[in-house]
Amino acid sequence: MRDHLVAAGGIDYPQSIYKAYKIYLRSQGLKNGCSRASMSKYIWLANKMGLIQFDHAEAPAYWDGVQNGVELPATYVRESRPQAPSPRHYYRIMDANDDRWIRLEASYRKSLGLEVPPMALRVPIRPSAPPKAKVKPKAKVKPPPKPKVEKPPRKPRVVKTKPPTAEEKVQQYEESIGLIIATMAELESKPTLETVAEIENMTLDLGEEIVESAGKAKGVERTMLSNINLRLRETLEEMPLLRSSVQRVIVSKTETEVERNMAALRAAIRVANENITVLPAELRGE
């Protein structure tokens, strides 16, 4: 870069510098060298170090390699497309004899894996101090033994109990569901509207308790509580069918009507039990 700028009269633009660099590599029989992006990096470094300085920008006289002149208007703004014409940025060399050119060359050689010549030794600013005379060490005197101090007794180790798992926390709600299922079984032997109302109230109370607990829970526990709440909601949706089935049994007059209405009641109880004991299809992935 330095030699080319000196040969070019002290000023040139990056693409011309890179072309001269490639011609130099071919003349030396070399194939591997720095890329165009790496050359831009070294030009940027030289500019930051003050070895070169931006001089001016000039519009190119060609478009994409075609020798047709392009005149740029005064209000032209460079586009973001890589093939768009942009003014050439010319840089001027400041001092060809600056020692920092050697440092830049050493960085270039190191990046390509080439041998870096050793730097010149620096002259020390201060003279080295004379060696200190050796002093014979004094004989060490052993300190008197320290009296033994009895250590206080260790505190008893407190075993921390493991926090309950999500399944253990949810177990109490599953037990309440078991109580609701047992109450439903009583409808087959004694179908009354009071029992249906009791089942509905137990389901509502349990649902409110689970919603309150789910708001404070996290992770697996919250998912399990949400699943139970969904089962309770589907059970509540079957309450009108369960209540109407019980009413039909109560108003039955003949044995045939009682038997027919009891079959419908058993079917309604079975549907309610399936809703409260088994997860819905969408949660089973079906």
C-alpha cells in the first residue's frame, strides 16, 4: 500500500490499490493473499493510525465495467444496491517513512501466516540498577506453641424436608372428586333432586377452590389444576341432563316408565362420571 501510493504520486483510491496488490502477487508467483474485504480493513486501519488521510471523492467514469461515461447529478445520493455507482474515495499518504508502516506490515504478514521479521530492540530509558548484595538470613526462632482451644460443639444437623411434588399437591382435589363420584352413585339407589343439587354445589365449590389455587401455582402443578378444572366444567354441563333424568324417574307411575327412565338416568350418571374422571379428548391428543 505504501509503495503503491508513493509510485502513484501520493494519492489513489482503494480499488486501484487492490488491483496493484493483485498484480504484485502475480509478479512474485504468489496466489494466496488478502481479499478485497481484508484490503479495506487495512486501508481503514491506516486511516485510523494517521498513515493516510481522505483527500476527496470523485465520480467513476464507467458503469459496471462498461466503458460508457456516467455523469452523476449534483443531488445524487448513493443507493444501497452493490451495483449502484458511487464516488471513488481518494486517500493521500501522509509520511512514507513513518515507522508505523512496519507495524501494519507485520499485522498483514501474521494474518497470512508469513514470517514476521523481529522488531528492533528498544533502548532502556533508565539504567539498570546494580544487583543488591546478598544478606545472610537470620536464624528463625520458632514461636511458642499455641494453646489448644476447645471447639464449641457442632449444632445438630437439620434435615430439610423435600417440598411436596405437584402430584401430592393435587391429590387432595382428586380425593374431593372421588367424593363427588360416590355421591353420584347414590342417585341410582335413591334418585332425588336434593342429591343432584348437592353434587352441583360440591362441583362448584371445588371448581372455585381450584381456580384460586391455579392462580398461585406454576409449571406442572398449574397444568394439572387446569385439567381438573376443565373436567369439572364439563361435569357441570351435564347437570341439566342429570336433573331432568331424576325428575322423570320421580314422576314415573308405572314400572315400565320407571325402568325406562332409570336406564336414561344411569346413562346420564355414566356420562357425568366419564367427564369428571377422564381427561377430555383434546387434552389426550386425540
